[in-house]
Amino acid sequence: MCGIVGYIGKRDVAPLLLEGLQRLEYRGYDSAGIVVTSPKTPGLKMVKAKGRVRDLEAKVPARFKGTTGIAHTRWATHGAPSDVNAHPHMSADHKVAVVHNGIIDNASELRRKLEADGVEFLSETDTEVLTHLIARSQAEKLEDKVRQAVRLIEGTYGIAVLHADFPDRIVVARNGSPVVLGIGEKEMFVASDIAALVTHTRQIVTLDDGEMATLKADDFRTYTTEGTRTTAEPTTVEWEAESYDMGGHDTYMHKEIHEQADAVDRVLRGRIDDRFSTVHLGGLNLDAREARRIRRVKILGCGTSYHAGMIGAQMIEELARIPADAEPASEFRYRNAVVDPDTLYVAVSQSGETYDVLAAVQELKRKGARVLGVVNVVGSAIAREADGGIYVHAGPEVCVVSTKCFTNTTVAFALLALHLGRTRDLSVRDGKRIIEGLRRLPGQITEILAQEEEIRKLAESYADARSMLFIGRVRGYPVAREASLKLKEVSYIHAEAYPASELKHGPLALIEPALPTVAIVPDDDLLEKNRAALEEIKAREGRILAVAHREQEKADQTVIVPKNEDELDPILMGIPLQLLAYHTAKALGRDIDKPRNLAKSVTVE
């Protein structure tokens, strides 16, 4: 959520910051702002606007010059979207400007104290509290002013601070919300996401929680909020700037759906061990003896990552014969769960920064649990906190709704399931069977995407539906859950997913001609059971779209998906439903890459 961009160097800063904000638009926001300064022309100049970055750009005057600046895209939490509530927030003396991602939990208490001391607030935001705390500090150095202020606040933050009296520096701090430094040639950048940096540098430093940094044009230093120096070694980002371009597609979602064959090839590359019919996952930091001691696997994620975890849990149970289940991380962290020393916990997050998942990881670590991370972003918070894990190598995913990262995450779980299975009781023959199935995936994804025109026509015929029901049984149910979420997210059509086996226990009351049903019907040992569910719907005049490995007589339309191994079929069956959601949303004229009310990286509660 929200986006931070900052720069200090010799270049004209405003165009750089506006470009950076545009690259962060996918994160979701409702207003934007920018503040600039320069050692040659002291003083802070600020412009803010409700709406899109283009609305902010239209308000920036021609003579808005500076060589240092910070900018922000805001997703409203405290206070409605407005020019006044947009970041940056400036102190009454116009000397301090702050941009902030996160939520200050004790903002109301601090606000009352500041107002009692005569401070007048202009906005409804929690962030303005921080601005005034920094401005009122009596410390001589900017770093100390910021340090004193953040010690008073409770909650999450990623902040960047400018001060008119210190135009040669930007001070940043992190606690629970990403802050990434970009190292250039006699220039420095800061952002909440590497997407804003890769055009200018691929050398980055990611701050840890409780860490701060001072950026100058030719140098940077990092230290804790207690003042102790830390050692930060830059790493090289593997993603190129071109990865963030649309590449001739109308939307990022369409591009990312079509990147899935290559993305799956990346997550498999170099990991398959044909000699022993298993896979190499050295990043797990889990030897064979430790793997054999695992008695249960608990997978934690939110939204799409949770659904990928549901598929992963089924594969682990089937291939490794270890009891496994998935649970929303946002629920797990609040229910005082029993943490079992023989349980392997797996945290799933595309960004590696999802706050609910990160908080669950930290709680598990505090209780002595072993935690693996399954993430897309190298060096992200969850990757650093976990004991080991798997990078899914999907590449940058810009669209708010996840497609290729979901698919790569399910493939990563197949690798984990195979690894655990071969460590335990999965035969060489079955290991080889799964490996052959994994290798078929990229080609089969390409086959599915070749049906796009037919799926587009189907989507347009369903676009007038007010609600849709998605059903699946066992392996098909998580696919139905994810497909239902995709349709909701991007088209705004109400959708509900239900186990096909549960139809008679309530949902049949919904069936009527106006409610289409999408049925996941894999050609496995439950095929006849699934067909019976279609009979029940058809008997009540329900309209049915089946996603299956062969034509379904009771369905009005069937999308044919290539058959793989039974355990791997769910990986493929969700892909045509991504296209269904995409083309339904397109037919309805939705803002596909930036659905209303949503953000890509959920770094607050």
C-alpha cells in the first residue's frame, strides 16, 4: 500500500520523482504529493493533489526546481482522500516534510498531547503527528530529531524526511513497512518498492525493521533507531527496467497472464534432479533428517497466497503423506495458535512484505518454530526473517491482482511436496512421474493461452451476470476459491466459491437461470462425483461453464484444459479462469490493473 520515492543528487528532482510515482501506481492509491529542496535554494516547496499522479503532475509549476526531494502516493487510512490529507505533510514552520507508509497506532493519543501544547493540525492523518514531533525536537542533528520521534510512536512505518535546515540529506526509517535504498553514481534514491528504482540503478540496500539511514548525494550510512551503526552491503537486483513495461499488451494483467509459461520454466530451472527423481531446494536449510522429523505442515498466506497454500497443502499430503493445511495468516496471528515443534510452518507472500504474514512469522519465530518462506521478491522482509525458503522467480508482477505469481507459487509447492515426499516414502517411479508432469507445464500453459479468443467470447456472454457461483471438489476447490477471488477483484461481480460436495447443504437454494455456475471438473477419481453435481445444477435450470479435461455433457460450455498428473492438474485449471476474469472486466470497462479499493502490497492491517 502507498508508495514512497526519494532522490538526492544533481539532477532536476521533480521529473524523477513523478516517474517513480508512476511506477508505483500499481500499489493502489487515492492521492499523491511531492516536496523538493536544494542546497542552493533552501526551503521546501510542496504540491499535493487528490487523484492520480497525472493530476499531481498537472499541478506542478514549471519553476519547481530542486535536486533533493521526496514524493508519495497515499492509500487512505486516517482521513478521506483529499489534497490536505495527501502526503507529504509539512510542519507549521515549513521546515519539516514527511512521507509515511504504515499506521501509527497511538496517533490519537499523541495528537491530543500536541494539541494541548498548542499545535494546530491541518489534516486528519496519523502521519502529521510524526511531522510535528520531528519539528518540535530540540536535537541538533536531523538524524536525532527523527530518532527521538520514532521512539514515541507505536505501529508500522516506512518514512522519508526532509528538513529545510539540512538540504544535503534525506533521513529514512523502517518498522514493518518496506524501505529500499538505491545506490547511484554520486546520487542516491529511496523507495518503498524496487519498481521505482530499476530505471536508474540495480544496486540496492533493504533496511531491516528498527533501522534508519541517512542519504547524501555521494554516500549513505545505516544505523539502528538506538544509534548503533549497521553494516549494509548492496545487492544487485535481477529484474531489468524493461520487466516493468507492458511489452505491447493493453494491461499488465494481460501481459502477466501471458508470461506464465516462461515464469514456470524459471521456477523449475536448475532445480530438478533426474538422478534421484527429486529436486534441489538448497535454500530450505533443511537436511533429510530434519525433514523426516516433520509431523505436520501449516501454510500461512493471505488472499491469493492463501489459495496457493491450499493447493500446496493438498500436494504435500498426497506426495509426502504429511498432514498439511493452509490458514489465512491474518486469522492465525490473532487466535493464539498452539505452536508445535514438529510442525513446519510455511509463510507465503508475493511481495515478501505482507504485514499479516510477516507478523505471523515473527510470532512463530518468537515461539521457536521453524518457518520457511515462499516469496517472489529476493531480500524481502519475510525472506530475511524465515529460516529458509523458496523464491518463486515469477519476475515483477505489476497488476494488483496476482496471476503469474500465483501459478509459480503453486509450482514451488509442487517442488516442496516432491522434495519432502522423496525424503520420506514417495517412490522413484512416482518422483519421475511428477518431474515429467512439471516439465510439461510450460507447454500446456501455452496451449491454454491459445484458447484466449474463445474464452473472451465466453466472458462477454457472462459479463451481465450479477453474481456467479464457483464449485470444485477436493483438488478443484482451491481453484474455485482463487477463480472466484479473481472475478471479484477485477470485474466487481459478486462471486462465491463452494465445495461441490456441499451443494445439497444449502447453496442449491441459489441455483436459477440468472446465476451462472463455473465448475472445476478434473478427470480424476472424483469425475463421476463432479458430474453428479452438474446434474443437480442442471435439474434446477442453472447455467454451467465447466473447466475440464474433456467435454461435459451437462455443461452449457466447456473450456478444455490439457491433462497432467492428477496432483498437478490444479496448477493448470486456474489459468483459463484468469482469462475469464480479465475479459469479463474488460467487457465491463473496469480499471483492470488498479481495481478500486485495492492495493498490491498490503503492508498495514
